[in-house]
Amino acid sequence: MRILLVEDDRRFAIALVKSLSQCGHEVEYVDSAAAALASPACDLVLLDLGLPDLDGLEVCRRLRRRGDVAIIILSARGTERDRVTGLRCGADDYLVKPFGVAELQARMDAVLRRVRPRPNGVHTVGGLEVDLDARVARVDGDRVKLTPKEFSLLAALIREQGVVLMREQLLREVWGTTWQGRSRTLDVHVSTLRTKIRTGARVEAVHGVGYRLVPVGALLQGAGDRPAEEL
């Protein structure tokens, strides 16, 4: 996911850029309204309100007039009136500082589900072909027998192929929960899925973060990732 972070607190911004990059996102960081409004297109804007050259609410209005980009306001202004004003200015969500990265990721996922259609149709990674409408997977042309949960897991990964999906995100999308008691269930399903598609594509583990789907032989470790681990 391509993210534009608009934040004038440099220490906070650097820490957030590092965390989001480790989750597999491509993050551009700017510290002014002028730079934000001049930035190229992205999937989502994380917008602070306390900018040095223009109030963030006005930046939000201008971004919204320009198109349908997803916008989440990140601000220390936390009253109900502040939140309502931010949403009325065009933000899709409003998150009050301080917050955890897991909550931010969950809100980003939710916003993007609302503002853009889920890609269906046929997706291909290496020798793996997945028809999301028919719920059919093939490796090198041969149909692969998957359980409903295995297919849902594969569908989540192939929709964002090459991007790290957090464990919490996969638990929420496939099992409808973020309860860590399900974490081992996720690992077991990943292990089984790996075996079934191993000649077509690979489910790569990014230590402490989650999983991503890559072609066989690809090495796509992002900035800050530890070496991928296989279960």
C-alpha cells in the first residue's frame, strides 16, 4: 500500500514510517501542507492537523475535492467536536493520539475496504492461478483442493500479493477475530497451504509481522524485516 504521512513531529513520523514499512507498506513522509498537496497519488493519507503552514482540516478539504483518496486524520485533538469536524471535512476516519500501530492498521484496512472495491477475477503469482469468483486455485494448470478456510487465506494473500499482511489482519479477514488464541490455527493453515501450492508460489513469513505471497524463488524482504522464517 502506498501511504502519504503528513506530520510535523519528526520523531513521531520517523517511528511511524519504520513501523508501517515493516508491515510492507510504501510510505512517503512530508511535514507541511504544501508538500502534502504537491505529493503524487497514493492509496491512503495519514494526516496530522497541526501543520506549520495550513490547518490540517483545510488540507483534508482540498484533498477530498481532488479525488477519492482514503484519508485518516491522526491528531491529539480528541474531543467529540474535533472528531465530528474532521469527518465532516472529508476524512474517512479519525484516530486520536496516542495509538497503537495494530489499531492504525485495522482502521486502514477498514477504510480501504469501504473506499475501494475488493479485487476479484483471476489473479496469478508465478505458477499459481486463483479465480476469486469461482473460488478455484490451480498450480501449473492443475486444480488444487483447498478447504474453505485455506482458500479464504489464499484469497486474502493474493489480493495483496507481495505485501505483508499482519497476522491480526489475516485472523480478522479469515476467522472474523483478532483473538490471539487463533494464532496457532493461522500458522497451521499457512503450513498446509504452503504444501499445496509450493511449486507455484510461496507464502513467506516476515518475523513478528505476518505473511505475504510471492513467486517461488523471490526474495522480497522489505526494509527492517528480519530474514523470512518458514514454519
